[in-house]
Amino acid sequence: MKDKVNSCTPASNAVYGLGLIGAAIYYISTATCFWMGVLGFLKAIVWPLFLVLEALKALGA
């Protein structure tokens, strides 16, 4: 049986972590109330999804 390949490297974790922090700062700083800040933090957790969706829209897929 072949060994499983782990595609999650420390470098990718660091990039995601920095992106999470940056997105959280952006969304929370633009929030107009407490609950918009909470929503902003939740958006920051899933920021790669937004990035991929916008890239696919731009490519016309």
C-alpha cells in the first residue's frame, strides 16, 4: 500500500494564517456594528472560498 501524500505543509499553513489575520483585520475594521464584526470574522475564516469563486468568475468558468 502506498503512503499517503500530505499536501499541507508548514508554508501553506503560514500563508493561510497570515491571510486569516489580514482578512479578519480588514473585515472587522470596516464593520459598522458588533454583529457585522462577528460576521466579518466568520468571513475571514473562509476567505479562500471567496478568492476561488472570484477567480472562477473572472475566468468565465
